[in-house]
Amino acid sequence: MPVIFHEGAKEFHLFNQTLSYVLNVLPNGQLGQLYYGKRIRDRASFSYLMETSCRPISSWPMKELPNFSLEFTRQEYPSFGTTDFRQPAFEINQPNGSHISNFVYLSHSITAGKPDWAHMPHSYVESPEEAQTLEIVLADAVTGVELTLSYTVFEQISAIARSAKFTNKGTDPLRLERAMSLCVDFPDDDFEWMQFSGAWARERAPKVRKLEMGVTAIESMRGHSSSHENPFVILKRPNTTEASGDAYGFHFVYSGNFLAQAEVDTFNVTRFTMGINPRQFSWKLTPGESFQTPEVLMTFSPDGLNGLSQNIHTLLRTRVARGPWRDQPRPVLLNNWEATGMEFTEESILNIARKGAEVGVELFVLDDGWFGHRTEFSGLGDWYVDKSKLPNGVKGLADKVNALGLKFGIWIEPEMVNEDSDLYRAHPEYVLATPQRSMSLGRSQLVLDFSNPEVVDCIYHQLVESFEGANISYIKWDMNRSITECYSRHWPADQQGEVYHRYILGVYSLYEKLLAKYPHLLFESCSSGGCRFDAGMLYYAPQAWCSDDTDAMQRLRIQYGSSYGYPISSWGAHVSECPNQQVGRSTPIETRANVAFFGAFGYEMDLNELTDEEIEVVKRQVQFMKEHRQLIQFGTFYRLMNPYTNDKGAWMVVAPDQSEAIVGLYQQMNQVNTGFLQVHLQGLNPDWDYEIDGKLVRGGDELMSFGLMPQDASAHPLAMLFDPDGSIDLMGDYDSKLYHLKAIHHGS
Ligand code: DGJ
């Protein structure tokens, strides 16, 4: 039973094999927090874990409790305004202008499984035995608001899903000015904060800093989760490495504005909160209505960052992502964007697709440019086919692509409109824009007001009509600008603080509608590459275009950084032409694939431009991926060498039964006469021997303890190798090698 309630002590102990989380009802009736970390044995009471001694000059929330101050109390979902001066979890603005509230414990329930929500992404279970859900109801007597805090503890995955729900059971309308999804008050501040930051084309670079007194925070106010800060944070102990030590993960299952922050107070208590960004958020809660926060997934590992990531990979891949593609190896795809941009004809597209069929690609994706009068400055919002490019419509092209033996996929950017479009001319009120203020353009486009269900419906019907009869297997859903001058003409003045959130709910509703209509579809989310790469999107689209940067060396880093918080199957990774269109670098085609294999693999080029020799290489690459994608996309992933801090980078995947593994080793800038390289492998069976590329046999124990050995010339491509004929094979910049390990079982 992963949730135990100790009636006498009024304490809840939530646990699974790996973690424990303990909270209690405080003397003033509010909720306190006693412990979060490695699994501990249950006790009748953990009340001694709460330090109660008051400090001088403290104030007490109740005259009757002179030794109790919220200022020194670790709390579950704190408010601001009485005796706690730290960042609160929520704020309710009341008709008389007061923000003070006092939510006291009312009741709780413990149920098997996890309740479903209709309108927002969330983690789920497939059978009630997988998890237990604790719901604690608290009430504020003055406003009549009821607060329900939900905790789902997964039995087999080291995770707790949390959210909060406010229901106005009073008689006055209220304003929710802040509604974070969770708060955790850790008793100390001995943590390093890890965030995943960047910008367009250099997403999710890990950044680490020690927590200090004060606030450490990341956020997005762009209307999407953004490439600048990813809504995923790790708190780790300073001595935690990839292989050992405690690490706590926090994922916001949401795709809009967010705030994640840790506040260390003067007594070294660390308060972590995560949720919808309170800036520009104000939700009108009329009597009888509820507001449900999005979910945060808390994950914990005592086995280092690789342990944390592996646990997260399982959680996001199997209990957030959904649909028929969730557990299926992803098709090898070919996308025309870097080959043609928006300039193409049906014939030029078929020419590219034909070459794809020849090399064994399984899915052809037609990118931007097929609709309206599409140019860089026009066409978005007009989802009817451009007959000058596709005279036979989407169906005509899809049929021809299908006839080549390929599945057909298509690009859309449903949230956007160009001023030069039929939709904007007919409905200028459909965009987010502030009256009497100028509108900022991004990529020459405006953002449609998806907080208005009529706009969502209009786009849905247009898409369905243009896809009529076409056998579409895949959709790439793009989103290429941030929201500015956010204002909806659909909502009254006193509900403008709801627009950012309602916008994202509109995006989710369109995903739901399209999935209901086309349940077999594989969605790939995209936002100028990885600008909306979050756990919320994964619920609808099991993969996301990782980055617009397709250079192998940059991708090595971006994919390495992404792997901390997201599974390998969740990102699209393509081989593109060289010199690379983003950075101008030329890398070997083998290395481009050796990086892209670790993802949902594909090509982003006109394969007709390759030499015959290169085409033979590509055929072998496609074959390799088809043979090994089950292992790569669904195996256990380990980061081995960090390309942000080394000349080289390395990672590996291991089969669940340890019978097989693939190691990727990558050279960035070559150096000469360097120290010997040992790549310490992980996850192998120490008692088994492994055959490496059918050539060498080495022990699992030595491969992990000593490492894949540089002296082992035949297994090591990144050193100076002397061929038998006496020539020197000097491995150069951007080189790479994959090692395929197969276990040789002993007789026993
Ligand atoms: C941005 C995406 O990231 C690209 O892959 C491509 O689809 C373009 N948009 C098309 O406009």
C-alpha cells in the first residue's frame, strides 16, 4: 500500500520501493511537510522530523499556539500574509481586497489508480494496481474555498504526480492570482540546481549552480514553454554523479508560461515551487467553479543522474505519452524542409520521396509550403491546398507517396496566421492583439486566439477538409513564434489574466479533436525546433523535433542535454546535408547518422544529391536503424562522457535483459598525442562476456570498471591506428564510432 494514513499522528506516508514522502496535519490545521527522499521504513509517527523550536522575534499565526510559527515550519502548500514571509504556493484575492487565507484539513481519500482529466495533459495508469492516489481536502472558512491536493504514487516508477484544485464553494467571486502545482520544503540547502537552457538551435544545455540564500528561478513568459528554459529542473546533492547520489527531478506537464524556483531562507530551508507563471495570471473563480492546476511530476533517484533519467524515461515514455505509437519503434522518415524550403512541385517532391523509397525510408513528410498562397510572408491560416504546387490535392500526393511503399506525413502550423491571408482578412479579431497597440510580428506572423473555441474549431474544420480522403500517417505540428501583446477580444476585461492559460487549453483541445478524428496518427510536435519541448506536449505527440540545428556536433550536445529529462524515443533526429545549413560545418555522413540514430531517426535532405557511394552508406544506415531501433529507442540509456566538458562525447543503450548494448563514441575537435582513453561502460552484466562488433571478447566487469580500452586498437577508432599495410589511419575531427556488444552467456 503506497499511501498510509496514521490516524493518531495525522500523518500521511507515501512511498514505493525507492522514495518516501511524509506530510502531516499541523497544530493549526494546515499541512506540514516532514520528509521527501530515499525510502524509509514506516513509523507510527515521524513528528520528530519537524523542528519546532522557535527563534527569537518570531510571530505566531494563532495566539493559542505561542511556540508555533509558519516562518519556521516546512509546509505542504503555503500561503502568504500571516507568519510565513517566503514565496507562497497560491494567492487568492478576495472581494474586500484581502489576500489572507487559512486552509485547514477537512478530509482525505485514498483510492487505487489515478483519476483521469479531460482537458489537460497528465500522467496516467493502465490498471488500478499501478498507483494509489491520495486526495486531501482543505477548506478556508472565510471565503468558502475548498482546496484539493492530489498525490499519485506510482508503485513501479519512482514518481509522485501532484496537482492542486481550487473550488469556490462560497458566495463571492474571487481571483486566483497564483496557483502553483506543488511546493516542497526541504530541510536543508545542500543542493545543486540543474536547469536546461538555451535558445533557438541550441536548446537544453545543462547548467548547474549551487543553491544559496535567496531565490534561484527559471521561467517562461513567451506563451510556450520555450527553448530558453525547459520546464524541467533537477535538484541534486553536490556529490551526486551520473552513477551515484541523490537526485530529485521536477517536470511541469504543461506547455505554456511557467515558473520553477527554489528559495533558500536564512535557516537553510529550501522551498521548491513549480507551476503556471503567476505573472499575468489571474483567474476569476466564480461561486461553484473550480480551477485545476496542471500536474508536476516529482521523480527521485538515489542512483545518480543516470538513475534519475532512466526512471524519467520510463515515466514519460510509458505513462505520459499515449496512443498506438507509444510503444512502437518509430518509422525512418524523410523530410523535405532543408531540401526545398517552400519551393516545390508535386514532381520535385515525388522525386525526393522516390529516392527515399530506394534507400529504405518508411515515411515521407511534406513540410511547410503546401497550402494557401504560402510564402515567407503569407498563407498561414489558409489550410486549403495550393493547387499550383499540388494539383491533385493532399490526397493526390499522399496516394502517390503511398504507391512508392511509403507512409505519408504532413506539416501544419495551426496556431498562426499571416496578415496576408484570407483568414486574417475575414477575421482580424481572431488574433491575439491588444486594442490600440501595435502588433509585434515574429517570422511575419501573428498568433491566433486559441483561447477562443471558435478559432480552434475554424482551424480544425479547415484541416479536416484539406486532408479529406488522404491517407495521412503523421503530422508535424509546428509553432514558430512567442506570444506578444497578449489580449483576447473573446474574453472580457476582467478575464484577460486567463488568456495565456486558456490559449494552451485551446492548443490541447485541437490535439484532442485531431486525435479523436485520426486516432492512428503519429504526431511530432515542433516549435522552431525545440522551443516547446515539454512533458505536456508528449501526452499528445510522443516525439518532438529536437532542434532546428541538425549539425552532428551541435546535436550531440543538444541530445545529450535532452536525455536528462526526456526519453530517446521522444525526439526527432535527422541526417542533413553538408555543409550544414545552420552552422556551415561539414561532418562525415557516418557521424551524422551515428548521432541521429539515438532518437526518432530520419533524413532531412534531397538524397538525390548524394553520390552513389554515399547512397550505399545511407542504405546501410537505414538497415542498421531498422535492426536496432527497438533497442535504441526503448532500451536503458546511459550518458557516459559529457560533450559539453570533453573533446569527446559518449553514450550507450543496454537491452533490458543486458544481452545487448550499443555504444556511441564521438570526437569533437581532434587532438594529438593525448592521454589514453577509457570509456567506462555501464549497465552490463559483470558476470558475462561481451563480443564487440563480432571481433573482440571482453568481460562486462572490465568494460565497466576499466572501460572500453583505448589500447584495444581494433576496438578504438579515435586513436592513431597503424594498418597492416603500414599506413597511418589518423582519425580526424568529428569522427565517431558505434560499438555493438552482444553478451556471450556462460554455460550456467
Ligand atoms: C520550423 C521547423 O523547426 C522546421 O523544421 C520547419 O518545419 C520550418 N519551421 C517550416 O517553416
